[in-house]
Amino acid sequence: MKPSRGAGDASSPLRGSVKPFSVEVNMSIHEQFEAVIGLEVHAQLSTRSKIFCGCSTAFGSAPNSNVCPVCLGMPGVLPVLNKQVVEYAIRLGLATGCSINPRSIFARKNYFYPDLPKGYQISQYEEPICRHGHVDITNDDGTVKRIGITRIHMEEDAGKSIHDQDHDTLVDVNRCGTPLLEIVSEPDMRSAQEAVRYLTSVWQTVKYLDICDGNMEEGSFRCDANVSVRKKGETKLGTKTELKNMNSFRNVERAIEYETQRQIELIAEGGAVVQETLLWNAEKNTASSMRSKEEAHDYRYFPDPDLVPVVVDEHWIAAVRMELPELPAVRRARFVGEYKLPPYDAEVLTQERPLADYFEGAVRVLANRNDEQVKTVSNWVMTEVMRVMNERGTTITEFPVSPDHLGALVELIGNGTISGKIAKEVFAEMVATGEHPKAVVERKGLVQISDSGAIEKEIDVILAKFPNEIARFRAGEAKLMGFFVGETMKVMKGRGNPKLINEILGRKLSELNH
Ligand code: ADP
Ligand code: MG
Ligand code: ZN
């Protein structure tokens, strides 16, 4: 990156002229350009069987074990469409505001590669199942931006080539025929951050819809990024490159940032962007050319004569629409409205549907629910629950503390049975044993002491024990209040009601002041 010449730059050639600098000169080269990004996302559908045959889609099976003549591309066999795939496509189409094509067509995309036994991939080309949708993203300043979805189509995945040093190239065709939805966006994103927000939204949506497990490392959710740059204010699109091989959100962001900078600097130096496909290298933090436009495939798409058009009628669409779950954005808004949660909490809690369900499950058991208690549940889920989940590497679904039990714990804090501090101890026990919080509190004798007489007795002992501290307190060291509270808590083994301790201490100390 080259430093720009700013207003105070003594060597500026414009120095001393009537108009010392224009806005443009004052802007760095990076600020004069904008990125234009369109994403192609592949979501592997979580159907049990493949798209055109009955073979299993299980991940991690022995190589070449989940195969049959259809997905191996033997001559003379016919594909039969898995209805579930169409249903999932309709689900995603409706969730993203697409119109559902009443009659879509499968096409053959022809290319030769060892992991594609048929020599063509069955996909959709001119007539995809879904078109003209959108996803709304929220930027940091709270503004909402709509990202267009050009199309969503159904296709089959190819196999996997494994490049092994000892065995050259091996091919595992288990993945051949695994159903995919390809979601193609409009070139509507203007920064890596926007692209990640869009991608996150699509990822959340497919997971909420229960159509894809969203696992980026295992490749069941993949993203190719098309990137170009242009001068701000320009409406024509620049030449794009396509980035592949990013297997995490972080890598998508870094790769787009890298490529944007590269293109801007290239153009600033008088060069031109060459249309090509780039492979992201996460270790080296660079992208290298995989193929250029000249080597680009001419896929010679044509309709697949083995498959009839996919007909989707209004009844089917209506039935799928009826069964759509509450989607992340709607749920987020509801969490803010119904539970009065800060938008940040709503965002964290709705990231994944099971986590949002867990939170709501805990809230549901609160007997006299108020906003404060709901916020306490939210805090517990976002801190303690998520911390233990991360430590143990478990999902919320297999979390040892059930939502009912967490709700009961918050209830015990709310009605003064235990203090928030003791609750942490109880929670640790609940994680270890799966017990109900009441059982833990009883077994360990952790009930909070809210008997003012008993507390007062302890406080008198403490005050008698620290005459020097009392003198300092009376001389104006107000912060010693915390010391007295701490000492009282200590002798009461953390079981004293903190509110009462504070009250009684305050009263006694002010009495001493007179
Ligand atoms: P291709 O034929 O190379 O696959 P498409 O027109 O099908 O290109 O677009 C593929 C993706 O690239 C889409 O997500 C689209 O929004 C995006 N795209 C197209 N042109 C540009 C561009 N000039 N800059 C950035 N993204 C682009
Ligand atoms: Mg493309
Ligand atoms: Zn098969």
C-alpha cells in the first residue's frame, strides 16, 4: 500500500496553488475504490440418500462404499429424483423470498475429471428451481442492507480426489450424487465484512431450516467468492476473479480482503485485472492462480434427457410454507420485543436454533417471569453455559444442564434461596452430575441465610474484630464497606444474603458514625 499525499505533505505538487488539494488527492487510493462481491454458496443437503439414487450420504464411510450403478455413472441406468431435495430447495427458496419456478429443468454440465465418473454433473442451468430472492444484513451502524439472490438451484456433488504422496491420486466417489443447493447472489456486497454477514445469514438460515448441517470444515457448506473493484461512483462492473478453497468464515473474510487490496494496487499501478480462478492459501495468506479465462471450461450445458421437468404446484409450496420454522431475523426481533433483551443478547442467543430453544426453554419454567429474570437467564446462557460448552467441546443439545434446570436455578436466585455467587457453585455441580439445582442446594447445605438476626450476630463479631478499620472508615475511607461485606461473607461461607448484609452493615456503620 502506498502512502497517500495528505494536506500537510510538504512535497505535495499541489502545495501553494489556489486550490491546494482536491478531496480525491486527499483520499488514499484504497478509499477511491470499492469492492464488488458476489458469492456462490454450496450447501450440502442433509438427506439420508443421494439426489438420484438410494445410496447413503453418510460422511466418513469407507472410500467407494456408498455407491451404485447410478452414482457411478454406469451406462444404461436412469436417475430418479429424490423428492426431499426438491422440498428442501422450496424451503430455502421461501425462506429467502425467492419465487419458486413451477417447472424447472435439470441440465448436464459437461466436463472431464477423475472424480466425475459420468463425465457430466447434473445441475440446473436455464430454469433453476428458485429465483429473485434476497437476504437482509445489518451493518454496524444498524442500517439494513438487502442482498439479492439471483438463483438457487439443485445439483449433485462430484467425488473427491485425494492427492497422496505415496499413491499419487486416489479417487473416492462416495460424494458423487450427494445433493447440493447452489445459492448465487447478486454482486451486491461492497466489503469482506458485508460478504461475511451475508454468508452468516445464509448459513444460519439453512441450519434453522434443518436442511444442511453447515459444517464448513467437512465441506458441507462451501463458498466461492467473486471479487472485482471499481472507482467509487462507477456503475459498470470491473473484471472479476473467483476465489475458492476458503473453509471458514475467517478465511472468506481474509481472502476477500487480500484480493480487494491486490486488485486496487494492481489498477493503481496501471495494470489490469485478469479474469481467473484463484485458490486461497490460508497458511500463506495469499491466493494463487488455478486457471485463467483461457483455460475456463466450456461446459456445453444441455437439458438432461433422462430427467423430466420438476413440477411444483401451489399446494406443495403452500404446504412447505406452512411448516417453515421461525427464521433467525424474526426470532431475533421477537427476543428484543418479547423479552426486552438487548440486540446483542438476541443476536448471540439466536445464532443457532437449538441455543435459542434452550434459552426459551429456561425462560418458560420461570414462575413469575419478569424482564430482570429473563435477562439473568440470558446472561447465564451467554457466559456460564457457553463457556462450559466451549471447554467441553459439546453442543447445546447434549449439554448436561437441561433448560428446565437452568430456569430453576435462576428462580432460586430470584427468590433469594441462593446468592448469585453460590449459584455458580451450584451450576458447577449441576454440570458435573446433571442434578436439579434444588437437590444440589439441599445436599450441600447452600441455602442462603436471610435471617437478619443471624446476619447481625456475625456482623457484630466482625465489627468487634476490626476496630482500626472502623476508625479508618469513620475517617472517610468509604471503600472499606466492601472489606466489611467481604469479611462477613467469608465467615458465613458465602451463604449470607448479600443484600441484607449490605443493609445491616450500612445501618450499623452509620450508627457508629454518630
Ligand atoms: P460466471 O459465469 O463466471 O459463473 P456469473 O455471472 O454466473 O459468472 O456470476 C457468478 C457470481 O459472480 C455471482 O454471484 C455474481 O453476483 C458474481 N459476479 C458477477 N460479475 C461480478 C463482478 N464483476 N464482480 C463481482 N462479482 C461478480
Ligand atoms: Mg459461476
Ligand atoms: Zn448410488
